[in-house]
Amino acid sequence: MKNKSGMLKCEICGWGFCGNYSSVNAHHIKPVSAGGENKDDNLILLCPNHHAIAHFISHTHKGKYSGPSSKQELIDETILYEKSPELLKSKHQRNMTSLLGKMFFSL
């Protein structure tokens, strides 16, 4: 996403990247390792802070992805985490507990 001056910007907060393309973080909504593709609807530009949150709310285990399924869902969950980290943390813990339970019982 670009702003009016043509600078790249975070698609969540609008933080601009002043021509320093090394600080641009393109994030795959569904990781390539889990079958995600390098297409516009699976990519989002994020500032370093929102990129870190995106990785916190998404996880992949043995090629199975659990996390946001669309750009809008990723944006919504990132904003939710910023406002109430304990809500998203509890959701993340429930997902991990469920995943670990499935792994244990599948042995």
C-alpha cells in the first residue's frame, strides 16, 4: 500500500517508509510453508511492530496453519491485541492447548 506521496506504508497504522526499503515488512497472511501463495490477497505490508504482532497471533505446526484467514481478519486481530493483549493471549493459549492435545493423542 502506498500513501499519496508514493511512499510505502503499514496497512494497519499508516506508518510511512521513507524510501528505506529494508524496513518494509511484507507478511504472508497464510505462510508459504502452509500452502500460502505470493499473491496480493495473501500479503500485507506492516511496520516492524505490527509485523511482530502478526507473528504472535499466527502459528503453523507441521504445515497446518492456525491464524487469521484474510487481510481484514489479521488487521482486526492486530488492533484487538493492541487494545487488549490479554484477550488475544488467552485465544492464542487456547489454540496452542488444542493443538498440543491433538499432537499428544495422535502419537
